Amino acid sequence: MIRVLVVDDEALIRKGFQHILDAAQDIEVAAAVPGSQAVQVAQEICPDVVLLDIRMPDVDGLTVLAGLRRLSHPPVVAMLVTIGMDEHVATALRSGAAGFLLKDTDPEQLPFLVRTLAAGGTVLSSKVTRTGVDVCPNAGPQEPAARSLVQLTDRERAVLVLIGEGLSNSDIATRMHLSTSTVKDDVSAILTEFKVDGRVQASPTAEGACLLKPPRDQEGG
């Protein structure tokens, strides 16, 4: 069970995300709180994933992110954003966020993205990356993998992460609660977009697009 903490100043947003995610059999929203309570609650409930509003009136989302990163068992954090917040997104990525989601993300895609985060991957909303934000803190948008990345759907990005982890189509289908035929279609679209011949080449492609995190002993090195 993936434990999620939703942090947003708007109760309607919190309830909406909680309703969507609680419907997934493998995801539990352990708490949904405003920013001022986020770090304390995260310390108490130890969530696997935090969905954090990047801009809140009571406390800045980047400040909350820093507090979460200092916890003894820091969760994976993805920022909740709206269009037009590119500068804040880039700062969050450099500060340790594992990606960003639009607040109006397709409800059907949201569980897939949370699973990707829990598995150690990065999620980058295509609607935001297309506005020009660097999708990788260490590589500009002119990198070939980064340019192709923005053409993928959110689900295809999640599939690419799991390809990079070495999962088979059937394993990906199980992990993402999809049919094997749907996964095959997504894999085909990914290989076509990145102009590679097979799954072996897709793994370094995921790394080049900054979708896979380095091992813990390599982080910060």
C-alpha cells in the first residue's frame, strides 16, 4: 500500500485528490492538510509520497519541501502546480522534488503517476514542460531525450520509468493496473518517439531524460 500525504491550502483540492487516490486499491491517502501542518504530519505518518502545492498563502511550498527533505525518512515529493509557474518548478526540481503535476491532472492518470513516484521515478507534466521549463536540473531542454520526453503522455512517461527499471510488459501492466495490450501500445509509442529499436535502448533513454533517479549512494555526487 502506497501511503500519500496531500498538502494544499484549498480544502476542495485536498478532498478531490483524496477521493481519486483512495479509489485505487494500492494507494491510501494517509492525511490531507494545509501547508502549515505538512512537515509535522509527515514526520508522524511517514508517507511514501507527498503531493505538495508549490504556492500556498500560509507557507511557501518550497519552504515545506526543504522541511520534508530534512526529515530522517524523507518522502518522495511532487509539486502541485498550475500553468505559468515554470520558474518555481525549476527551483523545486533543483531542491529535490521528484517532479510536478498539474492540479487538473486527468483523474485516471493520477494513480499511475503516484505509483511512478513511489517506485523512484520522476513525473513531469507534459503541459508544463512544453512551456519551456528544463525537464532535468542537470540538462537543458535541448538534450535529445528531453526534447522527446515532452511528446509523451503522462502514462507513457510512467511506463518508460518501469521499462528503465527492467520490468516486462506483463509486470508493468500489473504494477499500473493496465491491460498488457495497453502497455504494449505505450511501449511501441515510446520506442517510436525516442527512435530506438528495443527496450534495452529505452533504459538509458529514461536516464537521459532524468526520469530515473540515481542510486542513493550516487545522489549529490
